[in-house]
Amino acid sequence: HVWLEELRRVGYARVTHTQHGPMTGLLQMLGYSEGIAIPVQGAGALHQVFVGARQGAFSSDEVERMTQLAPHIGTAVNNVRLHMHSEQLLRSRDELSQLIVHDLRNLLAVAQMNLEMVAEELPSSESLDDAVHAVERMSGLVAELLDVGAAEEGRLQMIRQQCQIPMILFPG
């Protein structure tokens, strides 16, 4: 096709209704007399071809403006794609984090239940008390992680109440 050769040679291609090929058929079908194809690239990849069509010929100034605009369009398209990709990665990370936290909660519940059974059968020991305390602390951290996820999703309801600052800083 003549227009592809022109596109490779000068960086854009003009197509008129008097030429032959698929682009000219499209122009005729739409009622336009001239079209222009300008590659839109971003980050070294061809995203698409910017096509303009109209009744009458494009002036050299219009062609110049369109060719100057094409790299900016390419950068914008690339930025949108990168943003969409980063959002997808963040969603995947959040889903994986929530899955891991839920699994941790279940495993800690089993460990806590087993430690409680052992504590009932054996005499109290410092090691056993440390293990029970560690599992309780891990369970609390996992619950806080679940609360953070719920808050980020807007599922956490905040309840305001008055409290004493020392009781928050130094519980129990």
C-alpha cells in the first residue's frame, strides 16, 4: 500500500479518495476526501495510529501540528496504561495480603486452642505462659491488619467514645 510506504518514509501518510486501497474505501464510505495517519508511540511501542479525516485537504500547518501532537498523545496513552497496570498490581497485592492475613488468623486460632488445652493439662510454666502471650499478641496484630483492610475498603465503622488517655497508653 502506498500510504504505508509514505508512513515509513516521512512519519505520516496522507490518503485521498482518488487512491486505491482499504483506507480510500473507508474515506469514500464516510464521505471524506482526505485522511491522514500518524503513528502514536509511547515508551518505544506503537500504541495506535492517529487518523484524521475531513472533506478537503489538510494544510501543511495542520499536518505539522498533528505530527507534533502525536508524541504527546503517545505519552498520555502510555501514562494511562501504566496507571491502570499499577492499580491492578495494587489490587492484587491487597487481595493477596488479605488472604494471607485470614490464613494467619486461622492458624493462630488453632495454635491458641492447642496451647489452652496444654495449659489446662500441665502445671503453669514460664515457657507456656510466654507461648500463650505470644500467640495472643500475634492474634491481636492479625486482627489489626484485618481492621486496616476493612477501613481501607470502607467497611469499618468508627465508634466515638470518651476515654482516659493514660488508659490508652498504659492498658491493664
